[in-house]
Amino acid sequence: MITLYHNDMSVCAAKVRTALAEKELKWNGIHLNLRAGDAQKPEYIKLNPNAVVPTFVHDDKTIIESTVICEYIDDTWPEIPLKPLDSWGRAQMRLWTKQLDEGVHAAVGALSFCIAFRHQWLEKSGEDRARWLAGIPQADRRQRSQSILELGLASPYFEPAVRRYEKLFDDFEATLGHRPWLAGDMFSLADVGYAPYLARLRHLGLNILFDRHPLVLGWSQRVASRPSVQDGINRWFNPKYLSLFEEKRAEAKAAVDKILR
Ligand SMILES: N[C@@H](CCC(=O)N[C@@H](CS)C(=O)NCC(=O)O)C(=O)O
């Protein structure tokens, strides 16, 4: 029995849903509304002390951290493998997934908040915002969220996040010059891991990155054409978020292009 605490637009949750879809596993979902502070409720914090989604529950075992959850899924249901069979390939895969946890995810959080999500919070009361900020357990994440709420695209977190993706796309391009998937000849948890980020960057108007990296563009199309990506990512897109991205994209695109030009 699998239960996933998740959110429709969360990139980390989308990563886990994609891994589950690749494995053709059935699961029960409990959807959290992050803008209502569901991830900060005391009952949820008992499962996930970081106050974030996803949280994966398999029978009596609770697992947090999307990268760890994806590895757990692959280890527990190995029939359709998502890890390269050789140790060199697995090392390559983990070098990619490690980067997500060491800055790439935080950078998409900064971009998403500067460009779009900030506006959802600004529509709420000052009290709601203060309660949400106070409920963020990690001091660095709290500080970043506060700066972005106040300053938006002028926040000092914006430009470094754009530059982190520029570097990432350069690294992708170099790797994809000699293999079809990030970790080698097979689609792996590395490709699963980045799939929701590719979609998010498009939503946020960072198209210039794809335009400048033709091999990444081809890979992103191969990733997007997998049924698991449709099932784990695209079919969850929330129309309210899509219209917010649409509304903010031109301004974001201009700010990004200015940094990268
Ligand atoms: N390292 C964590 C990061 C999880 C994370 O940051 N989740 C975000 C959504 S993608 C979240 O729940 N944010 C809570 C909020 O916005 O209040 C993981 O990979 O599971």
C-alpha cells in the first residue's frame, strides 16, 4: 500500500509521481494545499519535519526527500529499472540527482517565487503571510522567502538562480554531446529528477536556455514524450497556476534575457 502526500504543482512531488508512473505502480494521494499552509500543520510535521512535500508512506514506513524516495521506489520495485546497471552509470546518475538537492531545487524555488508564487501570497493578508513565514523550519529558506516576498524580481536571490540554470544547461549540453540520457544509454532517475524542472522553466519563461542549448532541447522533447511524464507531471498542471505563469511570463522573460544577454 503506497500513500503519497503531494501537491499538484510541486516539482519534487512531480518527480516522485513520474517514478511511480514509470513503474506502473498504484498509489493513494493526499493532496496538500501549500498556500493554505497544509504542510505546516502539526499532524503533517510529524511525518515530514521539514514542512514540505512529498512524503511517501509504504505500508508502515515513512520516507521523506524526493531523491531518496525515488531511489527507494527503484530499489523496492526493480522490475522496470530506473538506475543504470553498472556502477559508473549509477555514479553519473547520482552526480545529477545530488545537484538537484544541492542548489538546483532551491534555485527553481527562488525563480518560481520571484516570478509567480509571490503574487499568490501578496493577495493574502499580512497575518497569513507572517504565519507562513514563521512556520518555515529552515532559517535560510525563511530568509529567502521573506526577501522574495518583499522584492520580487529585484531580490538578490533572482540573478544567482538564473545563473545557476545557465551553468546547469551548459553542463547538460556537454553531457548530452556523448550520451542520449543524462546517465548513459538508459532513461534513469536522473532524467526523472529533472523532468519537472524542464517544464517549470518553460512555464516561467526561461526559453532562452533551451534556444541556446540544442542538445538539451532535443533531450527535453524526448523526456516530455514519455507517458510517465504526462501521467506524473502534465496531467496535474493546475489551471490557476498556468494562468498566473502566463500573466507573469513576459516580464520574467525580459528580466532573464537581460541577465543572460
Ligand atoms: N529536498 C526536498 C524539497 C521539498 C520541497 O522543497 N518541496 C516544496 C514544493 S516543491 C514544498 O513543499 N514547499 C512548501 C511550501 O511552499 O510551503 C525534497 O526533495 O523532497
